[in-house]
Amino acid sequence: MRAGLLALLLVMLGLQHRLLVAPGNLFELGELQDRVVRERDAVDQLAERNAQLTAEVEDLRSGVTAVEDRARSELGMIKPGETFIRVIE
């Protein structure tokens, strides 16, 4: 009877060791789950940025207005007869 209890105790200790201390334990699992959440958030943000960039590329491919707007805002280009005014804050 004592040998059976001792064997059972050793098995339980082995399982507890695996659960709490060994590689892949509960603490590491929690950290990995947190990391997965953070990585999913990063992926969602990147997917949103990709969608915005794709829309911008389509605008630039499909029309002259988008190219003109971009040239005006990024390069400071103006049309003949216009007056360029820069506001410095």
C-alpha cells in the first residue's frame, strides 16, 4: 500500500514539475498567448496600412487628379498663373 502511494506521489510530482517548471509550462503558455495577441494587433495594423497604400496606388493609376494633388503637396508644384503661399506655424 505504501509503495502504491509513494508511486502515485512521484507521478504527481513529475506532472507538477512538467506543468510548472519544465519547458512549455503554464507560465510560458501565458506569455506566448500574450505575444500572439500583440502580433495579431501588429498584423491588423499592417493590413490596414496595406489597404490604404493599395487604395492610394489605385488612385494614382486611375486619375490625373491624384497625381496632381500629390505633386502639389509633396513637391510644392503650382499651376501657371497661381500664387504659391506657404504658411509657417
